[in-house]
Amino acid sequence: MSTAYLLGGVAVVVLIVLAAVLAMAETALTHLGRARAAAIEDERLASTAAGGHQRRRRGASLPALLERRDEVLNPVLLLLLVCHLGLATVIAVVAFRWWGLAGAGGALLVEVAVLFVLTVAMPKTYALQHTGAAATRLAPLVGALARFWPLRWATRGLIGASNILLPGKGRREGPSVSEEELLALAGTAAEEDVIELEERALIESIIEFGDTIAREVMVPRTDMVTIAADFQIDAAIEVAILHGYSRLPAYGAGIDDIVGIVYAKDLMRAERDDAGTQEVSTVLRPAVYVPETKKVPDLLRQMQDERFHIAIVIDEYGGTAGMVTLEDLIEELVGEIRDEFDVEEPMVEPLPNGGVRVNARMPIDEVNDLLGVTIPEGDWDTVGGFLYSQLGRVPVEGETVEFDGHELRAEKVQARRIGRVRITSVATGGAPPTER
């Protein structure tokens, strides 16, 4: 009996150590970025350049492991589960023989508390504090486990079974980090000063970038500066100078008939060649047309591949919905880009009573983030579009709509277009309608 208890004690110690090591490896490799791994590897190789061939081969496995992170971590997670189950089984059996059923239950409760500290909290905390060192030291072990064919086949079989049991598209590699988890990690990193707030905003913009469509970033047709194709080049130059644009869409029969793009440099070159009285149509370049539902990453890639800076956005009926420029796409990632000639009014203007005045073109999601409201998205993308949908008509200046405890007032309406919207809390009340 004493031998059995001795073997059980040894098994418990071995399983605790193994579980702690595996938890440390899983945490380190999960939180280590590829760029940092490459930097660690370059630094290690530089410091051991005079070392042996074997050391260089061992260290080289870390970047390779991160290239297939999900695949190599699955055996680690499976073995970690086996360790926890083994510990529970051994402790339960020993406690049951010593103290009976009640003793076994009490021992399991103590086990949960002790093992949480020894196999979860301590190793994971260490891995988070020394991610690079832990990942480097444990990379050979993880690589060996990933190459151990019984463990590899077992994980693949279990993942395949989960893909059969769960509806939808399965994953061959197993679980991975979701967008929500990445955003949460970025938020935590910013709060702990690991990254700057600007870097967090850039991460969020990159993640949201993939779900954005051209309609959400385009300049609407009402704000487009266009020029007739039969204009004289001299007159077109004046338009370009007046508005400060280097590229202008040119139309034929109307705004829905964009026939090409005229470049300011082509206009100036033509005037230098004494062709100022010719029509703009003589220097037009082909226009690129994209649907308003085109994903922004695809459009950016198309602009890079085909080397154009402006695209005409068309609606489902083939009419002109607006236009989008390369600058518009970049601004979705890095924020507003303004030069010394930009004099646009701000998108958001705080009011003394705690409300805000916003441009009617401000996207709904930005308004929700700004005020903490839940204005729904629908066939509209902007706060002005939401007002149109709620009223069912063009609002009169000063007309209001209440939603989610806030009052939305059409402060500036020109013809059929809303310019500014004032948003105030219904509870606190808003400034007088005449206040500007």
C-alpha cells in the first residue's frame, strides 16, 4: 500500500510540473507576435553566432511554430487536459481510500484551489511577464509534442469530430482568436501602457476596415465637384484652382453620366501647348466604376494593382452614388488627413449644455460610439439618413426626432439636404433652437 501511495505522490508531482509547463507554453505562444518572435530569433542568432550548429537549429523552431500556431498548440491543450484529469483521478482515488467519499469530495475542493495556483495562475502570469523568454525556452518541447504522431493524430481526429458535431464551417486547425478577442487584447494592452492609444485605434480601424463598403466612405454625389466634358480647358483650370482638386470627374449628359476623369496636370499641360480653348473631353482619362457594395479592402487592392486614385461609385440602378478616392480609404485606417488648404467644419462640435453638434454625414457607428447610444443601422449610413427615415420626408429646419433618450434636431437644412444635426439628452434638455 505504501508503494502505491508513493507512486501516486510521484505521479501528482510530475503531473503538476507538466501541467504548469504546458500552461506556460500555451500562454507564451498565444501572446507572442510573429514580429517579436522574429526579432528574438535574430537577436539570439546574433548572440550565438560563434556557438555550435545544434544551438542554432534548436532556436530556429520558434518562428516556424508561430506560422502554424493553432496546429501546434492543439496537442499542448489536449495534453494539458489529460494532466488535469489525471491529477483529479489520482487525488480522488487516494483521498477515497483514506477518508471515504466525503474525504474525496473535500480533497477535490482543496485540489481545485491549489492546482489553480500552481498550474494556472503562476505559470500563466510568468508567461505573460516573460513572454519572449518562456516561448523561446519551451519552443523545443512544443515542437516535439506537435511532431509526436499519436498526439497529433488524436487532436486532428477530435477536431474533425467537433467539426462534424457543430453546425457551420469547421476549422481544421481548431480554435483561434476572434476579432472580439483581438479588440479586447488591444484595449487591455492600451490600459496597461503596453501600446499607445493611437496604436489601439489603428488596430481597431484595421479590424473594422474589412467590413466596410464603398458606400460608407464615398463622397456622396451631392458633395462631388464635377465638370462638364464640353467645358473649355481654360474654364476647367479655374474650377480646379477654385476647389483645390487635382482630379475632377467629367460628365456628359448629367451627373449620372460620368464619362471620365480630368487631371489638373493634363489641363495645365494642354494650356501650355496653347490648347486652352479645346474641350475637356480631349484630355479625359478613363473612369473606373465600382458598385457601392464593394468591400473597401478589395477596392484598395484594385487601386494598387491598376494604379488609379479615384473611382466612381454607382448604385444598383447604374446611377452615380458618389466617388471614392485613395485618400478616403487611407483615412479609414489612420484617421482624418488634412492639409493646409482644408477648411472644412468639424464633424463634431461640443455644446455648452453637454450636447453635441455633428455633421449630418457622420456615420451612425461613430455617433453611437461618441454618445453611447444605439441608433440602428439600416438602409441609411449617416445620422442625416436616420432623420430622413424616421420622419419619412425632408425635415424642416429645427424639426426633432427622439430616440434612445436623445433628441436629434435638424439644425441646418439647405434645400433637400441636412447640413448639421444637434444631439442632446432628453433628460438634461437641449440648448434653444436658435442657439448656434
